[in-house]
Amino acid sequence: MILVWLLAIPAAGGLLAWLLEGVDRKLPKYAALAAMLAQFAAAIYLGFHRSASIAFAWIPPFGIGFTIASDGLSFLLVLLTGFLGVMAVASAWTEISQRSGFFYFNLLLALAGVTGVFLARDLFLFYFFWEVMLIPTYFLIVLWGSGNRVYAGAKFFLFTQASGLLMLLAILALYFLHGRATGVYTFDYADLSGIRMSPAVALVLMLGFFLAFAVKLGAVPFHSWLPDAYTEAPTGGSVLLAGLLSKTGAYGLLRFAVPLFLPAAREFAPIAMALGVASILYGALEAFGQTDLKKMISYSSVSQMGFVLLGVFAWNRLALYGVIMLIVSHGISTGALFILSGGLQERLDTRDTGRMGGLWSPMPRLGGAVMLFAMASQGLPGLGNFIGEFLVLLGAFQVSPVLAGIGATGFIASCIYSLWIVQKTIHGKNLEGWNPPDLSIRESAVMAVLSIAILWLGLYPQPVFTAVRPSIGSLLSERAAPLPQIGSQTAAVKDLRGETP
């Protein structure tokens, strides 16, 4: 029942926070924090039972089951959800003063939806949780955001809903194809994964899944909603969007889009990998050109998610290890940067980097945190993002040396925008005469935990690789050979187990 508790705790905690608002305005945040700490503890406990599963008929006449399960990949992402959920609640501690109970209700309901996405093994249930994430996130942006929040929320809703409907059509097509072929109508992932179909049909259905996941990932050219939503959302919403919702797109590609339609994915791989490279370069260049700090961080997220798209469609062991490592590291580093930008906005009442500068002297703790996580986004060795990006490029090089080489220039571009973030915020001259208070004890504790996490991932990533090794082996072995070479063959590179990919 641990899987059920992982879904029930944040949902119940959010409802409790909403109800407690009428008793005392301070109680909702304590209820939300307690709920997310409990979910994080449950996720840690899940680590001792990674193969847990539960299944029962939900709507039997239509073949819909409540089937949830966990393997190493799901466990790692559920653990990340609990961890960043705690950080999101802590980051909103003083920022949200109006309708705080309803805020925490929406935040925790969205986190419950994210958890469900990572655990669902019935495609109808997966789509249900996919939609559960949508409405509360929309409210977070529109009700507690800043600036042009209504436009940003509407854009997020339309992009996500339209692409989600395409995925729903693809799911229904699989449902009816399986029913006509076998006489059994089901949404069970294990049953649908073995269905035979023509190459043209497989490609169309794969694109239905791909578009939904690429939109949530923020891949070019489906990214235009992302900078607005990330920028205008409140700090907790930005942590949710960048740290977790984008990861549902990456997870969907890993779990569904490629394994269900591997022959079609083989054909589509050159285009998908090219889009990944385009995202890497475009996001980095756009990040450099921004003066809004949160928009700068948003475009850097587009760039780093480009590495994820590149690695997924390289579809070999090295690339998939890199993808998963980058998913976790990016969630931590980008979440930290959004928390720091929220702290700066709360103190300075601006996100304009042109008005910042010289903040190291009055705020040395914040300055040190900005430098650490900007360097993590840059891919500095010793931090988690470097491991992920490096492995993705090694895996992609075996498939397409040209695309891997172009993607590697993203390291140079990321150096430029990361150093730009540091220079514009904490170095230079303090022309405005800012003298804001440094990080509080609460904020320092949040940054300390996030700093330890990103350093641990960079210096000792082996526990992550150990956790996901069976899942990666299953993905690669169940669905025949890896995706084909694009361009010239390269010498085999030994993977993390010392084996040839």
C-alpha cells in the first residue's frame, strides 16, 4: 500500500491545508510541509521495495484498471518529487500570504498528479494523472503569479491541453487496435506494448505521444509557453514547473513514446535528435539575451532539456544513464535558481538584472548559492549536471557524431549565460545602492540541502546508476536493438558496468 500512500498523502495534505485556512492563516503552510515531509519519507521507504505494485479493476466494462507500479526509474522520480515538493513549500513560506490554504491545496494536488504520472501502468490512468497536474498548475500561475500571469497561464493551459488531447487520441487508437486484434479491450501498458501495427500507423501514434511529451519538456519549437509560465509563476510554482512537470515529459518519452513504438522511433530519431540539438543552442542563446532573471533561467532550462531529448532518442545505455542523471540534477539546480530568484524579487521588488549587481557584499550567502547553482547549470565537473550532459553526449556520439559535436557546443553557450547570471546579479557595481538582508535561517537551510544534493550527485552518482540499472536494462532488452547509427560508426565505448553498449 506504500504506492497508494504516495498518492494519498499530498492530496489529503493539500485538502487539509485548504480547510485549515479558516482556522488560522499560518496553519496551511505547516500542514503542507508536514504532508510533503511524510511523502518524502514514504518515497525513501519505497527505495527498499522498488518493485512494488498494486492493481485492481477500476472501470471493468471498459478495461480500465487502477494499476500502479514502481521500478528503479519510478522510485528515483518519486523521490525527486517528494524532495522538491518540500523545497517548493519551504520557498513559498513568506511569499504567499493571500489565500494560502488554496495555494497549498493546488500545489500539493499538482504534486500528487506528478507522482501518479510516475507510477501509472494503465494508459487511461496515466492520462488521468496527466490531466490532474494541469488545472492546479494553471491556478498557481493565474492566481498567485506576477506580471502578465493570466496570459502565461492561458498559454500553458492551451499548449498542454491541446497536446494532451493528441496523446489521448493515440491511447484510444491503441485501445481499439488491441481490442480488434485480440478481442480484449484494455488500457494496460503491458498488454498494449506487444500490439502489431503498420509502420505508418505506428509513426502517427508515436507522434501523438511525442508531441504531448515534447510540449511538457519544452523542446523547440514547442517551447513558447515555457518562458512565460516559468517567469510569471510564483516561486513554488516555478519549482514545480521546471523541477518536476518538465520531467514528466522526459519520463513519458522514456516509458511510453519510444518503447511502445520502437520501429517508428528509429525512423524519427534523426529529427528528434536534431530538435534536441536545436533546443540546446536556441535555449542557451536566448538565455544570454534576457534581462529578466527568471526568464533567463527559463531559457537555460530549455537548453538543458535539449540534452534530455538528444539522449532519449540516442537510446543506448550511456545516453539513458545520462538522461536520468540530468533529469534529477536539473530538477535540483534549476529549482534552486528559481528559489534564489524568488528571494531576490521579494527583497528588491525587481527581476531586472540591469538593476542588480554588487550583491555579494550585503548578501554573501545568497551570492555563494547563486554561483554554485549557476555553475551547476553550466555543467561544471564535480556537480550533477556535468555527469548527465557528458554521458548523453557520449551516448549520442555513438549514434551521430555530427549531432553530438554540435550539441557539445552547448557547453560553451551554457558557460556564457551562467557566467552572465553571476556577473549581472552578485558581481559588478551596486549602482542602485541595494542593502537587502541576506538569506534567512530557513532559506539558508533550503540552500544547504540543495547544495549537498547537487554536490553528492556530481561526486558520487553511483547510487543513482545502481537504482536505475534494471530499468534501463529492461528498456533496452525488451524492445529489441537500440536505435540505429546516424552517420559514421564509432568505436564502442564501455558503459558504466564495463560492458559494451
